Amino acid sequence: MLQLIQLRWIAVVGQILTIGFVEFVFGVALPLLPMLLVVSGLVVLNLFSLLRPRAQGDVSNGALFAGLLVDVAALTALLYFSGGATNPFVFLYPLQVTLAAVLLEAWSTWTLVAITSLCFAGLTLFYVPLQLPSGSHEELFQLHIIGMLICFVMDVALLVVFMTRINRNLRARDARLADLRQRAAEEDHIVRMGLLASGAAHELGTPLATLSVILGDWKRMPVFRESPELLAEIEDMQAEVKRCKTIVTGILLSAGEARGEHPEVTTIAAFFDDLVEDWTATRPVRELAYELQIDDDERSIVSDSALKQILGNVLDNALEASPDWVGFKVSGDDDSLTLAVRDRGPGFAPEMLAQLGKPYQSSKGRPGGGLGLFLVVNVVRKLGGRVEARNVEGGGAMVTLRLPLAALSIGDRGER
């Protein structure tokens, strides 16, 4: 509809210029008042059409068909007042038919073909003859040839403009569809990975519980109680088993299968402080530059295990690229959170930045590499946010996660 509106503006300007040129340059007397009334009607139609798509959403085939019918009626009226079928501008009818073939359904196009054919035939019988200036037949024929030339130029120019824009719109639509298909494939991949992880977590639950019981029994045995070294090792093993159970619980929570635990309500500051504390306690990080810059850091949110996991993944990647230093900055306002993780490593390769978030896109050269950022991008997208990655001047890279706070708020989660 917007393309038709733009073409109609071009047509209105062309009609006004043509009427003025024929009347005042060629000296051909035209019934100006009725012709200008027809042009004014097209202007009113355009102003109405400009408001309609915004107010009522998608434009139907019937609306487009009606718009083209009005254009055909206006052209027929202008030709009726200016010589009928003898007017060289009668060959503007094929332009309307071409637009119909591109925009309308088949029945509408053939209907418009029949209507334009009837209008052409009617103009051979019913029309207002042109009051041509005096001159020889050669001069009048030359005038007709000039009119045909102008009509041809208008036809091809408008067709090129319209078809170029329609093709651009079609390419943009195809690109959007391809992006949606890719996103659906990625989400299907995520679902299959989630099912695999959930199944593995269920299977690991029983042996981990057995190990916890056995270690508890060992800890009470005299042979271990009398050896501080063995007792310390058992305590370390218990701590690692507990950590494995926490990871399994987090996987099940992310899959929507809570193991008897309730969602934990916390604050923004406590959530990220706990995340940083847990991460630094289990990783060989030398220096973590952690900044929390939130206006309302005591706002209540749900402790999202999936968000913890993906942030840990991003921090792990930064630590692997830059073992000596990792930066983590949390900032935001009342509506959104911005989480920036920076390292001082070699940075991302250009091809990786171009394929950010695609599975198995990694520079690590090992099987399964690249799934980390793939999961990060998809989880953040599910939360309504986005992920950006770039190389930093002076060395290193930065991954930025932007999240709406509504995705972590208590009310929003309760509704879900």
C-alpha cells in the first residue's frame, strides 16, 4: 500500500505537469475544472490511505484492489475529458495491470484486466474530443508522437521504480524468514541439548547421593578420624560432591524440573555478589575487577540459575583468554541491566564476530567448541535481551549482555 501511495503521488504530480504543459505550451484547450477535480480526488484518496495502514494493521487484497480500481477510474476520467482512446496516454493502462499482477491475487488481477479492457473500449466511443490547435496533419501527428514518447517514459520509469522497491521489500522479507528459520533451528538444537542435559542430571542424581552417604560414613570411621590428612581429603571430596549436586539442581531448575527447591528471591546486589563469590572460589582467577553500578541495587529479583550459568560461561571464556585479569561490570537503570565482561586476551577473530551466537563457531579448535556463546545468546534472547561482542582498542575483547529487568522481576516470573 505504501508503494502504491508513493506511486500515486508521482502520478498526481505528473498529471498536473502534463495538463499544464498541454494547455499552456502546446495550446490544446482542456476542460481544466473537471480534470483538476479528478486529480484532487486522488490526493484525498492518498491522504486517507496514508492513515489507514497505521490504524488497521495489515492491508488486505481487497483494499489494494479497491485502490487500483480508483486509480483506473481516475485515469479513465482524465482520458474521457482529453480525447479518449485518441489520447496517447491511454497506454498507461498496462501500468495498472502490471501493478495488479505483482500485488494482487489472481482473480483480482484478471478482474482488473477485464475492467481496463472495457474502459479502453468505452473510450473509443465515449469521450470529449480535444480542441486541437490549427495546423497541418504532419504537425498534429508529431504532437501525437511526442505524447506517446512521454507516456512511454512515464510507463517504464514508474515500473522500474515500483519493481525495484518491491524486489527490495521481497529480499528483506526473505532475509527475515531465513533468520526466523535459523532461529527455529537453533531453538530446536537448544531443546535437544536441554533434554540431554536434563536426562543426564536425573541419572547423576542417584550416584551423587550414594557418594554423599558413603563419604559421610567414611568420615565417622575411626581410621579416617585418626588421620587429619585423610579427613581433610574426605571433606574436600564432600565439598566437590555438594558442588556437583548444586550443578545438577541448577540444570533441572533451568529445565523447569525443580528438585523440591523453591525459586529463591534475592536482590540485584546479592545476586551478583554471590555469583562473583562462587565463581572466584572455584576458578584459578588471579584478579577479577568487579564493579556494581546500580541505582536500586536492593530491588527484589528471582535468582535465575540459567542466568548464573551463562554468566559463568562468559566469565570462563574471558578467564581462558586472559588468565591474569578479568573485568566484570554490572550497570543499569530502572528498566534494564547491562552486564559487561572484559578480558585482555587476543580478542575475537573477525569471522567469529560475524557469526556470534552460531553453534560450533570457536577458535579453540576442540570438539563442541563454540556452544558456550551459542547458549548465552539463546538464553539472553529468551529473556528478551541481546548479546554484543567486540574487540577493545589496546587489546582484549568485551562481551555485553543487555537484559530487561522485567525478565528477572518477581511479578513477571509469577505470571510465567
